[in-house]
Amino acid sequence: MEVVLLLSLCITAVWASGSFSKGWNTGATTRQWSYNLDSPMGPAGWGNIAGFETCGNGTEQSPINIPTASAAYMTYPALNVMSSPSKASFHFHNNGAAADADPTGATAVNITGGPLGSEQYSIHNFHIHFGNSTFMSSEHSVDSSRTAGELHVVFFKSTYSTLGEALDSGDGDALAVISMLFNVGSDASSAHPGLETILRHFSNLTYPEDGVEQSIDFATLLRPSDLTSFYTYNGSLTTPGCNEQVVWMVMSQVQNVLPTSLNSLSGLRSTARMQTPVVPVFGNARPLQSLDNRMIYRNFQMTPSRSPPTIATSSASGPTVVSLVALFLSVLAIYANLL
Ligand SMILES: [Zn+2]
């Protein structure tokens, strides 16, 4: 039996008939898609599903590989995250395609700055695309390197009241997504506290629509120090309908989580309790899309560590040359004394 994921999910872009369809549903009228590369409903076939044509024929699709050498430097105002209350309440749940958290009650998290300028954006959700300690499943890659996972914090223009209304506007910058890449590392002192917290909240949500409400200090998830340097480009949602209305901001600093924390999500399933075969959520990444003629910008100067390795080589050879000269002079002195 083929396993099929239902729309909604992830960047939650499915805006069909004015409402989202969440979780599993076998209704014949519900459009369906999956991450199964071998399925006609998989990523290569999303564009063949009615209403999702942009996934197949779009020209500004996401995710992409970011070739750092071709990213153009640009100055932007600082990214600014405002959370009210500071301990914001979220509904953490397994939506069948991602570990997802939606704001509840009076929670309001807004951003300004960066390529968004003075325009304010309101949070819609945050969710993660993830693999495990040995399986890389970020969506974006940097210089063709993927990481173990990727956090997406999805916002829509605050001039609209919902994400759906923002998409319906047709604005090319209706949405903004902050992306944070992360890898696993066993050094607990370098583990990102905010990511560790949300992984813990997601870890027991085995079946689709399992959920729990938790309050998190949003300032620990998107710390000012995490947001200082980023790549930005115009792209799309990475799930159907792949709307090309997203300003992406991919943070350049790769964060760390503990292997045990990430691996604790391996039990999350895309399939319902009694459904077989069991399909895990991990590996929920859309394949890379073509950059085409788009520009990628960065708001930071390249660091010396990105310089060609010849500098390190020549510096490493310095002591060797000095040593040889010293040895030569010593031999000369000894020879002179002998004379
Ligand atoms: Zn996403």
C-alpha cells in the first residue's frame, strides 16, 4: 500500500479552498503528495497534481544550493525579533510531514529588518526538516554540503491577518522564512539551547496529530547572535503549492545539537498508529531546485577562513625555512671555528 502524505504541512503552504487540510485523511477530494522519490506523488510529481503546477513549472523554487563564492555582499539593517509574551505558547505537533509548532492564544512573534527593512512580519509556525546523526536532511545546502537538519521559522506580512491571506495577495514578498542549519556534535557545551528545547518537545510525538502545548522563550531559539550573518534570496515554499512568494534568510552559522537529541525524533512517524508499512518523518526534505538567474546576497564579509589554503601552507612552511637557515648558519659557525 502506497503511503501518501496529505497537504498542509511544513511551510504550510497549501491554500486550497480557503482552508488548510492537516494530517492524514483518505478523503477522495483531498489533494495528496509525499516525499517518496519513487512515487508519482513524490517531489518530481508534485507539479502534476492539480493546483500545484508551480512546483513543476516555477522559476524561483526552493530549496537551493548556496554557492558562497557567488553570493553578493549587501548591507542590511539588523534582523530584529520581538516576542510577546517573552515565554510564548506553542502547540508542538507531528503534522505527518514535519515536527511543527504553531503559536497559540495571544502569542505574537514578529520580525523586521534584514531584507524586510521596516516591514513587519508575524509568525505562522516553526518546524524542522531533519535526518539523524548519520543522515543529512537539511533542505538548503551551502557549497554543496547539507547538514543534519534545518529549522524553518515562517512569517507572513503583518498587514495581512493570516498566512493564507498573505498568499492570496500575490505579493512576491508575502512570506519570510528564517532558516537555521544544524549538525550533530557530542560537545554539550556547544549545543544550541533553543534547538535542544524544541527537539525535546517534539521527541514523543510519534503519530500524526500527536501534540503538546509548551511555552518557550523565543529569544533562546532565535538569539541575536544567531542572526548576525545570513544569505538571502527570493524563493518559494518547499512544500506544495510551492508558491514563489518567500524571502529566504538562511543563517550562515551552522548550529549544533546533541546526537541523542536529534535521534530521539527518529520515532516520529508519517503513518497512523495501525498503518503499515511504517514511514518515518525523518528525511522530509525536498530535493534541491535550480537557482537559474536569481541572485543570492550575503550581509557579511567573507572571513579569512574562507581564503585559499595557500596562506596556511606558506605560513606552515615559515618555521621550516627559519629552521633550515638556522641550521645552515650553525654549520657555518662550526666550520669557521674548525678553521
Ligand atoms: Zn520547511
